[in-house]
Amino acid sequence: MDQRAEASKENEDRHAMASKEIREEQLVHSCKAQEAEEQLLMVMARQADVSARQVDVSARQADVSARQVDVSVRQYVFYTSTS
């Protein structure tokens, strides 16, 4: 009977140790997943910043184009009125 109790205790100890190791591995994986998610969010924030800058550049280019058209129209009006 003593051997059975000892074997049962050893089995419980192994089970408890295995459960503890599994929980530790799950915690490590959870931390790694959280770190990966944080890195992804940082990348997405950088991409959003780049996109916002590209929109700003496009708006400035559109403004320059509009000014060029305005200058061209004024030149046309000037040259046609003086001819």
C-alpha cells in the first residue's frame, strides 16, 4: 500500500510539474504575442504617419500645379491683350 501511495504522489508531482511548465510556456508565448502586437501597432502608426506626409506632399504639389496654371493663364491673357 505504501508503494501505491508513493507512486501516486510521484505521479501527482509529475503532473503538477508538467502543468506548471505548460503554464510557464503559455505565459512566455503570451508575452511574445503581446510584444509582436505592440511592434505591429508601431509599424502601423509609422505607416499612418508616412501616409499623412504623402497626403501633405500631394496637397502641396496640387497647390504648385494650380499656381502654375494661374501663371500660364495670366501670361496668355497678357500676351493676347497686348497683341
